[in-house]
Amino acid sequence: MKTPQPLLSLRTPSAAHENGDVRGISVMMHHHAGRKTLRWICHIAYLCAAVCLLPAQAATPAIISDNAIFKPVQAQQAMVVADEPLAARIGLDLLRQGGNAVDAAVAIGFAMAVTYPRAGNIGGGGFMLIHQADKHRVTALDYRETAPQKAHRDLFLDAQGQVDGQLSRFSPLAVGVPGTVAGLLLALEKYGSLPLSRVLTPAIQLAREGFPVSPDLHQALQSRRQHLSAAAQQVFYHDGQALAAGQTLVQKDLAATLQRIAEQGRAGFYSGDTARLLIADMTAHGGIMSLADLAQYQPVLRTPVQGEFRGYQVYSMSPPSSGGVHIVQLLNLLSAYDLRTLGHNSAATIHYMAEAMKYAYADRAKYLGDPDFVSVPVAGLTALEYAQQLRKNIDPQRVTPSKDISAGQPPGYESPQTTHFSVMDAAGNAVANTYTLNFSFGSGLMAPGTGFLLNNEMDDFSAKPGVPNAYGLVGGEANAVAPGKRMLSSMSPTIVLKDQKPFLITGSPGGSRIITTTLQIILNVIEHGLNLQEAVNAVRVHHQWWPDELSVEQGLSVDTYHQLQKLGHKIKESPWAMGAANSILRAPDTGRLHGAADPRRSSAVAVGF
Ligand code: DON
């Protein structure tokens, strides 16, 4: 295919690397400068970078140039990048003591249920991708929540047949059967090396003895108060006030629940006291989840979705997540364009990305669902021939309106919180884990005596064909509610290999934006040659077919805006920063590990040794 000409004549291949830096300046400045001033600063910095063409940089991904403004944390042997420092440290300590990446990931998963309650959880679910160095194998672990047996297709419709968002988001019916405990235990049993008690002890201690509330946690609690149930408020608030930064948060009931898990394994959660406390409270408040639902919950090992991009092997989460399928589909679609030459975040590059994204999300709405219930055409959607066919519809000079791509309906709102962490050990084992309660603090519900928050993942089902969920995502039959079924997800833990060795470990929260965020990390590193921190920090864009608008983070240059508008894009500056892609990269030449915590989450850290 002939490479289309750049739309912005200022962009040149040799300026591509500096563009990352220019973007970096804009991201840093926006805290200090007003919007208009910022745009001017971006504009001038951008012109300077383009005009003062510095010598071309090597395109090799993973190179950290001396003059880069953002640089990843570096380590020789092992690395953890996560949203919360106490939990990250726990993982790192285990790695130092000879635990492998899975031991560390499981310990972090349990610890974040204590220290990062808005998204870290044992009352939710998620997905884990695991690279086993000795077997050269990547496995996908699905511990997504399931619908209770009494759930049915029209569970969230009122008497008039309208979707009741309150029911699917904040009532006991919103809660899917939690998968996290079963998932983490299975990961440890199959791929870990340490005993459960050792991996759980740090989390139990943090819950029992408490830890100082961070400014970040204080703020999260303050903003979500009206959304948390009485039992949850008792844990996190004193006299009606969110615990202040520096105060000690003790979670005795949570410590007891974790202790039961340490002693009895999955029975400590899915039966016995924990299960009884949980089901008694749900039943008392009109819930439908039963003891049998808990007892029957099973995590599933699946084959990850695999694709190839510029000589790298991309592994990502298979259905019931849509993430892997659409990341590979999008990479296939975009592989025919020389995005590097067009320039990172140039109007031309963003145009191709946005157009491709619409086709991917249109397919998502139609085809994606739980593969144990519907047949998902994974092979077809990720085939190069299919990408070629779709690409014919993409016009380099003009937007195709979403209505001409397929039918659907406008948006909803996002209340972010999910969390992604990446771990890598000295042997080359790697874990990418994304787990969630769905919203920040999930449904806000907590069964008295259990100490853990419950998810509201049921809202990820399509309550009614064509009616958007909280992320504005539409779906149909494939993602309808059914007993025992897993709701469709966008979570995309991803491991990219180069020559059979892990190269990039990534993934993100962000609801519908998870897929496009993860895609942009891969493109920023492999296609645009940004170092990992630049790749993570860079301004992100997103299109999800419906609503028909291109959503962009703050800091895109004003001339890029205008160019995109000329092509017909309806641009909306996102009121939220998109995602939090805590990532690790292993430099193929030196073997050094680069860790990039996403600055969009103020508590995120990269730690290594
Ligand atoms: O599984 C999903 O796709 C959503 N429940 C994830 C929610 C999320 O990422 C919220 N985050 N920031």
C-alpha cells in the first residue's frame, strides 16, 4: 500500500523522536499554566522541535536518550510497577527473597485489596497474563466475575422495559460472583513457588495493623462517600469524615477474611463464614446471589489472543475480554501505515487510529461476549485478510461518520477505577494483571463482617441491545445477561515478546479506553520508538465508534486539533486522564528492565533491583 503523505508538512521522520519530548513538555506544563498559555507553549515548542531538526534518532525501541525529558526507572533483575507503593514493595520484597513473578503478583493482588480499596479487591475479578520463561509459554488466566444462576436477560429492565442503571450499578443485583480469590489462588498453585500463607501474610498484616492513609486514598474516599454503603463507611470514615491523610486505616474484618483464605484456601472465601456473611447480606437486600453460585465459581485458563506487529509477538487477553481481539485487530489495521513517518500524535496518525478504532468497536458490540456462551469469531477478527478488507473503508482525507459504519446509540459516564500492574523477575517470568470492582469502590456495597467491597461488574453486560453501559459501550445478544455467564470486559493485560523473550508488559484501567490505551503504549514503543516513560506519559486519544467523537487528553497541540477538525473529526477533550498503564520493558540489547509508572495515578510507582 502506498503510504499517504503527511498531513502536516512540519512533521518529518527525523523530528518524530523530538515530538515525544514536545508532548512531554505539554503534559508537564499543564499543571502550572492556563489552558491558553499552554496551547501557545505547545505551539512554540512544537515549532521549535520541527524547525531545529536535530539529527535523526535511532528508531530502536527501548533506547533511553540522554536528552529525553521523561525516563523510566531502571533495574537489572526484577521490577514491579503498580498503582500503590506499599503493595508494590511487598511484591518486590518477595522477588528479592527468591519468589517468582507470579508469587509477587499474587501478593500484590491481595495487598492492593487492602491498600487500594477503590480497585484492588477480593470482591471483584480480572485477568492475568503469565509468561513462563522455562516453557516459553504465555497463558491467560480468566478470573472474571459471573452472573448468578438466578440472573436473566431482562434483569435490569424496569416495568416499561427501560434499563435501570441504579439496579445494574449500585444494587445487590449489580454484583457479579467474585473471581479474584479463586483466580489468584489458581495462579499461585499452578505457577507460583511459595506457600499461600507466605504470600498472604503481608496483606493480612496491613489489614490488621493498619497503614497510613495516603493523600490519594483520602481524596478518593472523600469524593465517593455518598456512594458507599453503611458497612463500608464504618471502615473508611470516622464521624462521617473520610480518614485523613496520615491517619491509620485498620481493617479488622478484612484481616479476618484474608486469614480464613490463608488457612482454608478457596473454602475460606467461597464457603464457610465468608460466604455465609456475604450471601446473608445480599439476600436481605434483594440480591440473587446464592451459596451455590459461590461454591460453583471457577477461574478458567485460556489461550491468549496472539498477533504479530513489526516482528514482535503480541499476546493479550482473550474473550470474555474484548481487549486482546481488538488490540490485535487494530495493530493489523494500522500495520499498513507508516505511522512513524507520519509522526507520533500528528493529525494524520491520530486520524488513522481513530478511524480504525471505530471499526474495532463496532465489531466489539456485535461479536464479543463470553466464549462459553456465544461463539466469538476470534480468528476471523484477528486475521490479516480481514484487516485488509476493513482498511479499504478508511479514507486518509476524510472521516467516515459512525452512522455509516453501523447503528448504535450515544454515551454515558465514566467513574474510573480498575488497576493494572506489571511484574517481571530475574528469570524472565512476567505477569500482566488487570483487576477491578468496575467503578471506583465498585457497587459501594460491603456485607457486614466481611470487610471487602463488592463489584458492580454486572453493568458490563448489555442490559438491553443498543443501550449503552456506564462506559457508553453498546452491545447486543452476544453480551446479554445469562446465568453463569461472564460479562464482556475491555481489560487487556498484554505481554509482547521479541525473539521469544518478554519485551513489553503492559495493560491499563479505563473502561472502554483500556483497549485504545494499551494499543497506544504498544505503538508508542514499537512504531514511534519512544522510551517507555515517554510512551506511557504521552497524550492519548480514543474513539469507540459510539458516541461518534474523538476523545483526546489535554495537551494535544492546537494545530493538530485544527487539522483533525478539517478532516471531519468531532473532537472532545476528555474530562478524565485516560487509563493508567503501569508498564515494564526489557531492553533486548542490555537486558535491563525499564519500569514506567503512569503519572495519571498520583500514587503509582516503579520499583526494581
Ligand atoms: O471490565 C471492564 O472492561 C470494566 N469493568 C473495567 C472498568 C474500568 O476499567 C474502570 N476504570 N478505570
